[in-house]
Amino acid sequence: MPMAFKIRSSKFRHVYGSPFRKEQWYENVRITRNAHDSNFCAVNPSFLAVVTESAGGGAFLVLPLERTGRVDLSGPKVSGHSGAVLDIKWNPFNDHMIASSSEDCTVKLWQIPNSGLVTPKTDWWVDLHGHSRRVGFLEWHPTAQNIILSAGFDYKCIVWNVEQAEPVNMIDCHTDTIFSISWSRDGALFATTSKDKQLRTIDPRTGQVAAETQCHAGPKASKVVFVDNVKVATTGFSRMSQRQMSLWDLRNSKTALDTADLDQSCGVILPYYDYDTRVIFLAGKGDGTIKYFEVSDTDSCFHYLNAYQSSSPQRGLGVMPKRGCDARRCEIVRFYKLHAAKNLVEPISMIVPRKSDCFQEDVFPPTASTIPSLQADEWISGQNREPILVSVLDGSVANSPQITTSKAVQKQDGPLQHPPTITTYRAVDRRQREPPGGRAQQNDAGVRYRRHEPSATSEPASLKNIKRLSLNEDIVVIPGVSSASSVSSSVNAEEKKITPPGAEPSTNGVSASDSETIHIRKTWHPPPPQLSPQTVSHSQAASPPLPDSVPELKKAYFRQVEEISSLKEQLSLKDKRIRQLETELSMLRHNQGSPASTEPGSESHC
């Protein structure tokens, strides 16, 4: 049965795919044979990264974009994972930082040198532990710096602050395998599809589900991508195993705005949406077709444009950011196609045919820049902001987006009457000094905490937010949060070295001897010191009054974050020094046991 699509006049009606010449391909790349439904490829204007087949762990290849041709099989790779790599993503604000997720249940961040890899890279920059099963998908926040979202096969999504190497929030509203994740344009929400056939839109800072509906009835994997802040597009399968896509409005997600049946193929469809042109590209995994549609804002439906046909099936596609496309050729999108059986990567340009060689302003509006709109702390505190856009022609900043504030999302049984929004709080300047009379105290484990007397009035929302964030730190004593609830909420928290009770603390809060430190959970709470009534009355009389307002508690929290960050840096430096000493020791032992050192008259110096 022939497909029926709505076709209309459009400036993108005749977009066509143009493969690069063979000398601009990347050949002899041992592409992974993993059956996971991710791209296995990531690209930016500086580097191309491809997940490769490897034994005994996971690895991926990072090449400078201009290093085309035949790739050396024995060349250096990023190989610090102990399990197969499942997804890789470049930082949108740093072309030299890439994140990877793996079957070893971790997310790692890597710093790539300017000239590319010269030696194999096994030393990661950040190592994130929080998932109990393999981590399948990663997505960087589109506007906030150092925020990344991961989805694992433990049915959990974790929002990470990579600057502090800690989780911001852990979302466990899913009951089955997560198939895909996608951020909204301003990063206020993210959407997921899962094996239970549900499309969920989630507030990442509170974990509340803003909208939930069944997207596709078929049993195979479905994918989701945000079209704007209130609309999403999904791809999946019908009950009769037809591939289809749908457009949803989150303000009324009970029924789809538009649904189009595509074909009868069995491969999962990977969607790629271009915000600048409002064109969505659909690439079937395991076939060589790339269809593209224009998403109309007036009638809220898909309009078929054209299709790129190839006889070679694709295992995945990397998408070049718009700032890396060639505007002189009217190249609106560039894909890097992974050939499943030929071990090569082929660039394909999607070009709008124009007669003039001049810059086409209608085809290239201002695009997302490498300048973050928000810092991690600002976004965590609740602020939202659109991306900062730059001109494709000269790179000048084209807008100055405003920070938005609004009420919190509440899960509703009926349709949403207003666009989903986020609870917002005022940003906190972490560099502000301790307020007078607000000195923090320490328990006998060297952990800073504050006391606060509960008031008879209702608790403000911002204080609840601090409580939620404090569960990811060592110990922040807030009224209403008992030690038992802290332990149960943070059972999967990362292990941290702190001084055990009775040990002699050093000036920086770490034990004086590294051999005397012990590994305990962040949620370990030491017993309070036993003080006599005379001592208690004397300390209460001598100490200044403690802070009891929300802004002062926020300042105390962020000061504690800075202290924890400095301790982590010190520990990482010590670990690095230990690894260096172990390497030197092994080299000395190797030289001592070599034939040259065992000859008569030879001496070994250690």
C-alpha cells in the first residue's frame, strides 16, 4: 500500500543528500557490533568519536575531523571502561570534553587534547557512579553548563552535576526499560519513552511526571525528541508492526496531534530534529533510508519533504552541530554514517539547492552557540533560560534570553492547561562570605553542619529543595530530616574518604595518614558527642546565634559544596601520585629482572 503524506510548498522541499568523496571517508574503523539502540557516533567541529569493537572492556576512537582516510587499527583509543561502551556525547559547550556510558554501570568524562590522542587514554576526568545496571543513554543539558542526564537499565534517570561529580536528582518513576531521553529546548523538562509504551515528560529537579500517555502500541523500541518546549515527536511501531511517528502537545497529551505511518521495515527509527529549520530527519537502523519531514507550527502536523536512499545499511549516525556545517554549500545538516559491514564512516551533507553563492539568511537563522546560558548552580536552584544564539555568518551573539521563573509542575490526571514549568529560586552567590553570627559547627567526624529550629509556619519550598539536594552531600543537618531517612534516600551514594571517629583530623578535613582512612558511605552519621549540662550551657552562651533563614542555609550549603570539591581534588591528586609510584615501582622491578641485570658483575640500584 503506497504511503500518503501531506506535501506542500516549502523552501526545504528539494533538500537532497550529497555523500562526500571517498578520500574524505574514514576507513578501517572497527565499528562496534553491539545491538544497542544508540548512535555509537558523536561529532563536533573538531573531532569525530566512534565506538569500536574491543575485547576485555570498552573503547571508542577519537579522530581530528581533518584526519580522513585509512585509520590505523593499533592507533590510540579512549579505553578506560571495563565494559562495552553504549553511548557517547560531546559537551555542547566544550569541544574537547566527551562523556561515555558503559555496561560497567558508570558514566565517565574525558578531556581530549587539542591535537587529538597520541597515546591510549585510560585516565578519565570524572567518574560517575550511581546506576546499578548498565547505562544506555546520555544527554547533555542544552543550556546549563556541566549538567548531564543518564538513563540506565535499572529503570532510573540520574541528573549529574559533573563539576562536583555528584548527582543532582535520581528519578525512579519508570517501571520498565528506558528506550530514549531528550531535553526540551530550554532544559526545563526532559522526555522519555520506555518498554511499557509510555511517553513521560519529567521535571528533572523535582522528579515529578508532568505528562504521561501511551505513545506507540507496538512492542519494539520507540524514540522521542523535543520539537519545542511544549511539543515532542516520537517514532515507534503500531500493533501491526508498521513504523510510524507522532507529534504530541504536552498541554493535552491524551491524543496525538498528528500520526503518520511510514513503512513496514523492522529497524528502529532514530529521529534527529533541527531547531533552526524545523525539519526532522528519520534514519532507520539497519537500512539505508533517511526520510525528512517539516514540522508545521500552524497546523501542527508533519509535511513530507523527501528521502535519501542508499543501498548500504547504517548502524548509527553522528550529527554535526550547525556551527560546523558549510553555509557556502547551503548545508543544513551533516550526518556521519556508520556502515554496518564495511568498517567505514561516510559523511553525508543535506543541502538546500540555491543558485546564488551568497549567504542565505532564510536557511541559516541564528543557531545555538557554545556559550552556556546558565551555570550548574543556577540551573539547580531552579532557573530556566533559552539558548544563547549566534549568527552562522560571523559568529556574533544574536539574542539575550531572559531567565524565567514560574510555579512548580504538578502531575495532573487531565490535560495540562498551561505549559509545564519548573519551581525557580533566586541564584546563590557561592563566593559570599559567612554572615555575621552564622558560624558553622563541626561534629566529631569533621563534617560541617548547621542547626535550625523549626517554626510553626509551613515550610517554604526552597527549604525543601535544599533538603533534597543535601541528601547527595555528606551530612547537612536540616530540621525534619532524620538520619534514618537520609540513609534510606542515599543508599546508592558515592563512597567518600572521611576521618573515622577518634582519628586525628588534619587541617584540610582528611585524616593525617592515608593508610588510616576508611571507605564509608556519604550518609554515615556519627553519634553526637556526649556533653555535660554545664558544657552545653557554656557553649550556648559563648557561641553566636545560628542562621535560621533560607538564604543563609543556601549559603551554608554551597560553602559545604566548595569544601567537598577541594577534598575531592586533593584525593584525586593523591590517587594520581599513587599510580605514578606504582608505575615506577613496576618499571624498577622489570629492569631488575631483565637479563642485563642478572649478568655476573652487574649491580641493581633501587
